[in-house]
Amino acid sequence: MELLGLYYYWVFAILLMVGFYAVIAKLNLIKKLIGLSLFQAAVFLLYITMGKVEGGTAPIISSEMAERLYSNPLPQVLILTAIVVGISTTALGLGIVVRIKEEYDTIEEHEIQEIDGK
């Protein structure tokens, strides 16, 4: 039963492996970007689940609540920054894919390599 209690980590591992597989194995550049987004989402899930403290409250300290258990807000702050970076890298990647499509008339990696003669 202990293994089922860690289902967040199972979801993290599955998302991470699916994203990694898509980045490595897929030849379509859009599918690679989707895999990268899944990979990022898995990392976000890991950080958010690690930051949750069972029975913890918001870290607003007052004199009558000095002995309470508080959740750390740092993982959520880091994830907000990582989400912005993830959206930016996805947008940049999509922009590069558009330029590749204009230049090579394809977004398949093996076709682009054939055109370049490599």
C-alpha cells in the first residue's frame, strides 16, 4: 500500500519518460516540442509535490501561531518562474520550426538532413 501512496512520483516518472521518449525518438519537430513540454510538466509536478507539507499552512507568522507547521513557498515561486521560461522556450521553438518549414518545406528531421546532404 506504501507504493500507491506515492502515485505523484509514478505520474512524474511516466510523464518524464514519455516526454524524453518523444524528444529522442520522434522525427517530427512539433512532436519533439510537445515531448519537451511534457518533460517540463513532469519536473513542475515533482517540485510542487515535494513542496507540500502534510498539515502545513501558509507561512504567515503571527505571535499566537509561532509553533505551527508551515509549507515552504519557495517551490511554488520557482515553478512560476520555470513556467514562464517553459512557455518562452516553446514559443521560440515553434518560431524556429516555422522558419525551418519555410526554408525546407518540411518539419521532418530526416527529410531536412537529406536536403542538407548529411
